[in-house]
Amino acid sequence: MDADRRAYAVWVSEIMLQQTQVATVIDYYNRWMQKWPTLQALAQASLEEVNELWAGLGYYSRGKRLQEAARKVVSELAGQMPRTAEDLQKLLPGVGRYTAGAIASISYGQATGVVDGNVIRVLCRLRCIGADSSSPAVVNRLWDMANALVDRSRPGDFNQALMELGATVCVPKAPLCGECPVKQHCRARSRVEKELAFASQKLFGKPTPVPDVEDCGVGGCPLCPPAVEPWDSSLGVTNFPRKAAKKQLRAVRTATCVLERRGCRGAPEYLIVQRPSSGLLAGLWEFPSLTLAQDLQEEKQREALADHLHAWTGQPVAARSLRLIGEVIHIFSHIHQTYVVYSLPLDRDVTLDPALSPSRWVTEEEFHASAVSTAMKKVLKAHEKQRGKESSPGKGSKRKRGAKTQGAGSTCPGTQLSLRAFLQAQTAP
Ligand code: SF4
């Protein structure tokens, strides 16, 4: 494989792997590379196609920026990837220091280090770095160490080996120190051994030696554990790295409605609408949704949603006709999102107004193949679960799945009512 194709492959895999497990990524990666095997192919893709393939991976802006960067390489850089970590980071949107280092070392052989979560853990333990691992002093020191350690002749292999060490041996909870190839150089391990020696000396009434200055964590060192959080002997080497305090997530409540009609063969179809092209979940499709003020009473949120739905259905929606399904929680990187889920079966069909945001009716299969977020899939699942309960025998079945609703407007081609016709029918004497 030529270096540019390899760089593209490394780039796609690194972007997908950020905060996502390898097992989850493999299928996405294979489908992506099959569809867009080169940068040039990706540059010609539409954002809709990218979002559809990315759906379920989370962090949707990453797929979008990957495609923007591919377009930039083709249109502004004559199809040539930048060859150094510095240029990759400077010229390509969405490529940070880690991704740039990985592409440059693995694909172009640049002797530059990488620092990801695994490397942070290994280096912090090797050097007993116990200050907050996201603090600028620690981050800078870790990058300096990674750049100094990297093997000049095989930087890509070295970087991958270091990350693999963190993923398989120096793991977060129960590291396999006995099998570790760098155990002789590890200060965390030697600290554990010293602590054990002190403990046994104390047991036999011998005086304990003065701790090494490297172990004591005094003197305001920006790399040492804070004095208020002393060494915990029950944690051993996992005293390092010290985790950053968890960020408080912003709580957001959103009312969302599964608007449902019967399709040609009686199967349900759902209305989905497209989100704006910027911001959270940009360009993705969702059920008509409305952000709610915090602490809004159920009655009020139902009324607000009914007003919002008026625009989509082209007719007033009675708040009482909305059926409350329940709540679905989804955690985004910085948001604790609660969806208050309602459903509304339409017993007359409407054609959507093209003047509104893009919207379309989809079958369940089409819904899952569309660029919809995992959160929306959870919403549909909650709705289906509720419907399953209602239609199960002996529980007062209201409607059978797949059966055509009596009096439902047909949605077969050629017989669908336009919005204008629908409104006229509503107001006709
Ligand atoms: Fe990690 Fe243990 Fe190896 Fe040190 S000896 S690097 S703590 S696995």
C-alpha cells in the first residue's frame, strides 16, 4: 500500500477509535473503507452519506470534519496528504496532536511520539506522575517524554507497541506488572515494593527509612500527587495516573414525538425531520423535537409540543391526543439529555410542506438505515416496547402491528392527499 493510502487508512481508524472500542469500530471501518477506499472517493461523498455510515458511532462532527479535510486535501493540497505531524495538525480540520503524530509516525516514518489514554497511563506509572493528568504541566511533560522515547528507526512500530502495552498489560484496574517488559524501569512498581518493605520493617519494630524525595510529593511539584491526596497503599501502582475531577454534565430536557401513519401495506411509517447543519448532531435526522425549559410541568410540555407539531402536521394538534410513552436518557460527551417521548398516530394522511425544514416519512427499516443518532433509535425502541405491551393478548389490545388502521388515509403512490387538499377536506361542510 502506498504511503498516502496508508495515511488515509490510519487517519480513518484513529478518528473512529477516539473514545470508542475497537470491537465497535471494526464493522464501521470496513464499511467505510469499502465505500470510500481513497481520500478522493471520500471527497466526493455527500454529508448525508457520511452521517448515514457514521450513525451510531457518536461524535458525529468527527465524520463531518474527516470529509471536510478530505475535500481540502483534494482541492487545496493537490491530493497530497501533509507529511509531518506539525503540518497535518495545522492544515487538516479535526486532526489533533495525537492523530497527527499517529499518521506521521505510522505512515511516513516521522520520529514523533503519540500520547493517548493508554500512553498516559503507562508513562504516569513509569515516572510516578500523580498530578491531574489533564493539567498543562503533565500534558506537556508526557509529550516531551513520548517524543524523547520514540524509536528513531521504527517510530510507528514503537508508538503502536507503547499503546498496546497500555491496552493489554498496563491496564487501568489490574495491571500485569509481573509480565511487563519495562518493569525494571517502572517507578510506580518500585514504589510499591518500597512500601511493602517499610510495612514489614515496621511490623518487626525496625525504624522506617526516610522516604525518597521522588516519592514524597512535597514542595509544590506540578507532577507529583497533591499533598491532600496521599499514596493509598491499597491501590498499588494504580495510584497513577490521578484522574481529573469529573466534569458536570449540562442537563437538557427535550420533548420528542413519534408521529406515525400507516404506509402502503399497513406497515407503520414515521416522520423524521432534519436537524440544522451546525451544532450538536448537525444534519442528522430525528423525530420532531422541542427543547423544554427545566422543571416544566407535564401538562405544559405537552402543550408546547402540540404547538410545535402543528407546523409539521399542518393542522392544530390537541395536547390531549399526545400519548406519553416515557423518558429516554442519553449521555452525550457534555450533556445529560432526557427525551420525554410522546407518540401520535395520524388517522389522516398529509403531504409535508416543502417550505419547512427537510422531512420525510420512513419505514422502520429506512429509519435504521438513515442518519439518525443512537438516542433516536432508543426513542423508537421505547415507542415499540410500549406498543408491544398494548397489543399483547389480554392487555386490551388497541392496534395490531402491521394491521391497517381503520379509516387511515392511504399513503400509496398517487392517492396521498396534499396538505392543501387535507386542509380543504377538514374545513369542507
Ligand atoms: Fe505498568 Fe506495572 Fe509495567 Fe509499571 S510495571 S509499566 S505499572 S504494568
